[in-house]
Amino acid sequence: MILVTGGAGYIGSHAARALRRHNHEALIYDNLSAGQESFASGFELIIGDIAESEKLAQVLKRVDAVMHFGGLHHRYDRAA
């Protein structure tokens, strides 16, 4: 099983679908701050933040590999 962090986001969800097409099982881990739960439809979704070390440690025991697409989105004004 492959853990896809940020798997409810645009890129992560496409990666999870590609894994499935190639006969791999994907587990999605996302805090849904920028992702959408509907993007994880059809996959097991664990809602959690990458900073929740105890929760993440338990999930990591279930997987063989990790694809990391989680990240923070910052907005800034270039004119400032």
C-alpha cells in the first residue's frame, strides 16, 4: 500500500488514481485545508495533518511507500 499525503488535492488525487490504474493500493492522508474530500472518493481517506506525528506514525505502519504531495498554500501581494 502507498500513502499519498495531500491526496485530496489536485495533483495527489491524480497520483492516487494513477497508482490504482497500475494495480497499486493507495491510502490518502490529507487535512483538507486545501484539498477536497470528493477528490478522495473511492479511496480510504484519513483526515489528519502531517504535523500530527502520533497519528501519522500509526498510518505509516500500514504502508510500504509514501508519495508526498501535502503542502501549505501561501498568498502574498507582489506589489507590497
